[in-house]
Amino acid sequence: SNILKNYELLDEYRYEYAKDDTKRRWNTYSQLLRISQSVDYAHLAMRSDKDKFEAELVEAQDEFAGELASLMTVVNNFSKYSDLSKTKEIAENVAGINEKLKNCVANAQLMNSRE
């Protein structure tokens, strides 16, 4: 930084600093160190958060894949419905599955936006 360069120039000419100037100089050095440490800490925290987020995303994707496989099995079993006397029961089942499919579509969109 310019301040440190100015101090280096003064050092070259063996300038005698006042006590307050010496404190300011070392405060300048210490502030740079604190800023650097804060940046390093922020990078570590961000990396940790990113790793955690990625692990949660993978877990959510695995759960979603299981839900989707379950729904596919249920939908594939629709062909087994042949008893017309159970139409009300079948319609209720289909309505429930339709809601689950809507939820799956919403979850898929959410996961795609997170990736």
C-alpha cells in the first residue's frame, strides 16, 4: 500500500519517528494482517458452507430419486385397475398421486435452480 511505501522511503533516509508515528505504523501493519486473516476466515467459512450445501443437495437428490421411483411404480401399476366398481377409490388414488406428481415437478425445479 502507499502508506507502507511511504514508511519504507522514510526508513531509507533513516527518519526518526515520533512515538505516535511508530504506533501508527505498527497499527497499519496489524490492520493489514487482521484484514488478511478476516479474508482467510471468510474463505474457509464459505468453503465449509459450500461443502455442507453440496452434501445436502446430494442427499435431497437421492431422496427425490427414491420418491420418483416410487411414483413410477405406482403409475405403472395403473394398468392393473380393471374393476369398474372401484372407480371412486381409484379416482381418489389418482388424485393423490397427481398431487405427488405436482410436488415432484416443484422439487425438480427447485433442485435444478440450486445446481
